[in-house]
Amino acid sequence: MKSILPVLLILLLSSACSRFEVQGHRGARGMWPENTIPAFEYALEQKVDVIELDLGVSKDEKVVIYHDQRINPLICSGRPGAALMELTLAELKQIDCGGFKNPRFEEQVPVPGTKIPTLDEFFEWIKAHPNPWARRVRFNIETKSEPTEPTLSPPPARFAELLVGALRRHRMLNRSVVQSFDFRTLEEVRRLERNLELAALVEFRPEGAPQSLVAMAKQVGARILSPNHEWLVEADVKALQKAGIRVIPWTANSVDTFERLKQWGVDGIITDYPNRLQAFLKR
Ligand code: G3P
Ligand code: CA
């Protein structure tokens, strides 16, 4: 019995790793204000495997969950266009990011008075949550940083320190993937935590794909590549998987797209509508 235990463990782990993942994009942006506790609450109710969220940093170096590097007046009221980096957490907390319905999402329900959460608040909320799924759900955490806009985010090494510090403090290293379009932040995260899972985000199909896609993931030590689903082709999926890289595209919202991606054998889908994806998978 003793000798088969390690084998069983490996089999269990590899089946857990290869399981198809439902990822709730910005929580569940199609239904609730993006990157807010109501959206994360809904994602939990939908039993997503992974909650996807974006990070920025305030003037006083607090890590906050927000997609844009400047306050977006389409979805938040107060301080339109101000950079996160020029506002303190106290100033960010005065902004309402739940009162406006995002016009791109018909079914989205506004929740007036909703504030931008910090990463610490998010983890405290999840740890105290009575839903048993809160103990199982994992996190896909994106560092929002652009090499061409150095004043809008901390230097990559500092961003990585702040994020890894929070993951260590909350004991969430094993439940998290760090993703980014800015590979500098992935490299810095890897320097601090060699075993932390990384996902390389790719917006446009690079020349030389699919091999260049494989090279991109390998260059940063990412075992996941998350491409824009709009240009992805089946040959990309196959080449990446053959190289041992999982493929989890964003942001797919229609049943037609779920169908196509699933047929190609992707390892998961990042969607604004985890409810739609769960219903599709059940059928
Ligand atoms: O997870 C990938 C996806 O979130 C990237 O796009 O702009 O929605 O952060 P964006
Ligand atoms: Ca994101």
C-alpha cells in the first residue's frame, strides 16, 4: 500500500491540474459591477473554478482590485480619469464603482455604493465566507502594468513584492496564478516565488505562431498561455499543449465560442458570464 501511495497522489494531482476550468472574468462582469465583491459573490455562487481579477496600486502602495490604470468614468463616479497611482486608498474609497450599469452588459445589475476592494479585503472576505466553495475556489490575478506607461504602476519588482507579500500573508500562494501582459512583472514574481504558477497573456497573434506562442510562455516560465480567443486557432492550442502549456483563452461569452473552444480542447475559458458557461457545460 505504502508504495502505491505516491503514484495515487501523482494521478490525483495530475487529474486536478488537467481539469477544465471555468474562470469568472472580473468576477462576473456580465452580471454585476466588475471586480467588486458583488461580482465575486456571484462567481462563488456559480461555483467557478477560478475568480479572475485585476490589480492596481494606490499612491500609498495599497494593492487594489481594479482593471484600468485610471478611474473609468463609464463605470465609476468620482475622480474621472485620475490615475490610481495619484490617489491614496482613502481617496479611492470615496469613489462609487457600483452605481453605473456598464452599457456593454445588458444584464448587469448596478449596486450603488460599491467601493473598489483591496486585495487584502478580498482575501479576508473569501476566508470568512460561509459558502464551502470559498475554500476551494482559486484565483487568477493580473498585474496591470505597461512598459510604455511607467508612471501608472509601480516598477515591476515593487509590484511583484507587493503582490507576493499579500499572497504569503494570506497563505494563498497555492491557490493563485499570476497573469500579465507585462512579462516583466511575471519574471519578478518568479524571482520571488519560483513555484508560483504563471500565465502569459497575449493580446495579438504574434508572427511565427504557434511556435512563437510556445516560446513566449517558455521565456517567462509560464505553464499557462491565455490568448485572446478572437484570433486563436486549433493549431495554436495543439502546439502549446504538446509543449506542456495549458491554454485558457479570454474573454469568451457566447455559446458558439464555448462550443468551438471546447472542441479544440482548451484547458479552460475566461468568461464574463460564468452562469452561461456552467449551463453550457452541464448540457
Ligand atoms: O485574464 C485575461 C483577461 O482578463 C485579459 O484582459 O483586459 O480583461 O484584463 P482584460
Ligand atoms: Ca484581467
